[in-house]
Amino acid sequence: MTPTRTAVIVPVHDEEELLGDCLASILVAAAAVPVPVEIVVALDACSDGSARIATATGVRTVELAAGLVGAARRAGTARALELLDGDPSHLWLAHTDADSIVPPHWLAHQLALRDAGAGLVLGTVRPDFRGLSARHAAHWTATHPRGRPAGNVHGANLGLRADVYLAAGGFPAVAEHEDVELVARARSVDATVVVSDEAEVLTSARFTGRTPGGYAAFLRALAADLTDEVSDDDLVDQRSARLSPATRKLVL
């Protein structure tokens, strides 16, 4: 059983340094599946070149001025559902973040799990170690063993059937943890949830993110746990962590 159509939704708030690489990785993943894929970028209160980059890539865009990642995900998903237009049980909604790189088999893996009965897929993410100290990176690796995903919720690696999304009420228009709330609601309507680390998404290792309690806050707290406070060593690569992977190669 294959969904007739698929969409990828990306919320964006001033991500001109990383958005191009994110979208390039999504296009590769989309080309690897035998179904049409709509890519929707939700441009939320952007004041940089993010809109220009999205337009140049040829993806669909929706603009809003909420300054809330939940509102951006919700608006992007609404636009995706308009474009897909079909039985929600045959539509798949994949979500990632603008500071992330999806692997080439990302969509194929989600759709394979969907065909096997998944209503919602929780994928894992890994920080770009080039933005962390060696000790920080080693600790992360030691506490995230391969093949044993913890089932944490990451908006940067999330997929679900459209009927599950609608039954769960969609993303709440909040500043953070909108992904956690959506998954909790999906569980409450008995969605079949599958956890997998087979298509792990690479995300930026910056300590200052676009939301107060997002992945950047997790990395910052982890660094503080290791050093009692964020040390100069842990911050050494934070400038390059904000750059695209291609640019980072020139910096490091």
C-alpha cells in the first residue's frame, strides 16, 4: 500500500545560511520515491534571504508573521493538504527543520514504515559534531546507541498520515513543543507509532536556536552538564555550526 501523494513541510525563520542545503537534501530524498512529492516551506516572519532561497529552489511557499514554530508548521501543513487534495488516509506528511539535512533514503524509509502499518513515524536526529567539542560529541555518541532509539519527538524527523494529523487536531500554534503535543494527541487517537533511527537526520549543533526550548537548548544543557557551565571548548565551533555544511568545510 503506497500513499498516492506525499508532502514535506519545513518551517523557516531567518535560515538563509542553512536552508539551501536543507532543501537540496529533501529534493534528493524526494527523487528516491516513486510518488509525487510536494515540498512546502513556511516562511515565518523572515527578514533575511530565506524567501529568495526557497523561491530559487522551486518549492512551494506560504508566508506568515506569527513568529511561532507551531503556527509555521500548521500553516505549511494546511498548504500541503490543499496541494495534495485526496483521501487523507492515502496522504503522507513528512516534517523536518530548515537547519537540518535529511538522508537520501529518508522519505523512502518513512513510506516503507507507512506501508507496514505505521500511522506516525518518530525518527532520530544527530547534531553535526563539527559544531561540538570532542568531549561533547563523544558523550552524545555514548548515550545514543545505534538501533536503540529512545522514542523522543523531533520535529526535524517526523512523519504521519494526514488522517492521523487531522484526527489529532494538527500542530498547535505555539512557540515550542508543538511536535510533542501533536504526537501526544496522535497517541490519544490510537495512532500506530513507530520509532526508528534508520533514517537519522543531521541537524545543526548551534547552542542558540530559533525557539527557546528546542534542540539547541538541549545541546546547551548537555554541555552545561558536562562542564558545569558552557566552556570555551564547547563553544569553539559555534560560529561554524551556523554555516552551511559546504561553507563549514572551508572554515574547519
